[in-house]
Amino acid sequence: MLEEQNTKSDWKQREIGAFWTKSSSNGKYLSGSIEIDELGVKKKIRVVMFPNKFKDNDKKPDYVLYESKDSQENNVSSQAETKKEKIPETLV
């Protein structure tokens, strides 16, 4: 039992992300997030993974991982709002 707890704990410590299966008109894909550690600061990145429709040989990957576009747009718009709030209205 102790060995089983250690195994679960080890897997939990090594976990860097999770994915959910989604469906669209173009087919199934995975959506989720990964967490990276940059010099001791943990950063969560939203990602999507699609099957490689252009795979024509074994040297090409089965799936391709992309940073989620929604995540980037939200970050840019919130940064722009933050910057606008810091600038006095008389200067805008």
C-alpha cells in the first residue's frame, strides 16, 4: 500500500499538464494546458493538439501541439486594458 502511495505521489509530482477530448466540424482534437517552470516561476500555458493531417510517412508526427490562440488574445487585450488604465485620460 505504501508503495502504491509513493507511485501516485511520484506521478503527481511529474505531472505537467492535462488534456480533454473535444469535437468540432473538422474532427476531434485535444484541449488543455501545460505548466512549465521558468527559473522557479511556474507558468500555465493553454494548448490545443490536432492530429497531423499531412502525415505521409513515419518520420512526421502523429499529433501537433499549438499554443491556444484564445489564450494569447485574452492576454494581449488584458495587457492593453492595464496599460490604458495606467495612462491618465488627459494623455489618451
